[in-house]
Amino acid sequence: NFWREAMAEPLVKTCGLNSSEAAVKAAEAGADLLGFIFVKKSKRYVSYEEAKKIIGAVDEWIKENKKVTPKLQSPPKQQVESKDAPTWFKTQAELLKKAIEDCKGAAAPIKVGVFMNHSESEMNNLAEKLNLDMIQLHGHEAEDMPTKLCRPTIRVVHVDSKSTVESLQSSIKPGLSPIVMLDSKGGGTGKTFDWTLATTIAKDIPILIAGGLTPDNVKNAVDVVMPLGVDACGGLEKTGQKGVKDLGKIVSFVKAAKS
């Protein structure tokens, strides 16, 4: 399996960060990717002004701690021809791993803006103004959207009760987004999906998995699925308080994922 051979531990993304305190805590805990949600209907939505303050705090932390932002590949201007999906995605994962390794143990977290059916100009504008490193496409954006954006992308493939390995594989297109994430349909639902689907796909394609992950179940998910990385949002919140991050859960999630 890809990441077991190539990476000592999975990448960890903490998503829906909506306070400076939570974002800096995730950075301190060793999260590899920090997610900021620009989807208005989400309970974790951050406005431009809020995001500016939060990301400013993260950038300050990066500077103070002499961290280095990994140099990611530029997004493709057109779909890159590739022999097959596994080869393309493994190469992208290796390039990401190398970018992190090149920081010699001082890699800063990668800042990800999460969008859903936004226009390319909205996404590019926020990415530039907020100093984002990546854009996550969470909706039904056009297949070629990654070629129109100023940052490399994470493409979310939604999993529901009707999903099969074949239907998911056909949604995973090489040559566009360097990273693919499987998430329970809807996103931020707090529901896990059938990990056997992800396990089968992860044998060939390095993927991030999301959906109902918590500090309690993430180690099992990593051991079973062996993904490139894991992502949590609702599982890092105070019980019964949607959109309110629990700093202790952030720390224990990162620790458990990487244990």
C-alpha cells in the first residue's frame, strides 16, 4: 500500500477551523493541513474578515516558529495525460511528500480553503488575498475546474449507500487534482461510510478519507484503510456544540492518527 511504503505516518487535516485559537492549536499539534470553510450554509463557515484574522494568526505562528511552507506543484493548465489513475496519484503523493521532507522537519501546515460550487473568480480571489496554499472542491464543480484555479486542488468524491468501488473509481480522474478525498455525502455530517470501499481504492490510489472521524476511531481507520491521510471536522468539536472546536480533541486526533 502506497503510504505505508512511502510515508511513515498519514497526513492529518483538521477542518472547519473558525477561531484563531483552534487553528493555532492544530498547527502546534502537528496537523499537516488546516481547513477553512467558505461555504455559507455550513455551521463552520468563516467570512473573509474572520478568515483573514484566523489565517493571520496561523501565519504569525509559522513565522515565529521558523516553519517553512512546503512548495507545492502548480495547478495544471490543462488535464495532464496520464497512463492510469494509480500512477498519476502516486506520483502526486510522492511530490507532496518530497515538498514536506524538503522543509527538513520544519514544514508549516498547508492552508486549505474549502469551497462548494463557487465560481473560479471567487475561489482565486480568496486564495490570493488570504494566502491559501490549496483549494478543496467539495461540490459538483466542472471536471476541468482545477485547471482554472491559482492553487492546486483537493477533489472530494462523495460516498453514499449506493456507492460502489467502480462508481468511485470512475469519479477519480487523473491529471487534474493532485489529491482526492473520499467523504460521506454532504460533508460535515459526522457519519462514517463503508470503509471497505475506501480500503479497496486505497490499495491502488493514495486518498484522504473523511466522514465521522474522531480521536477515538481515527487510529482504526488508518490501520484498516491505510489512506494517504485523514480529515476531521465535526469529530473535533465540543459535544452537542456544532461549529465549536474542542482544543483537546484537536490535539488527541492528530496524536492518535499519527500513533
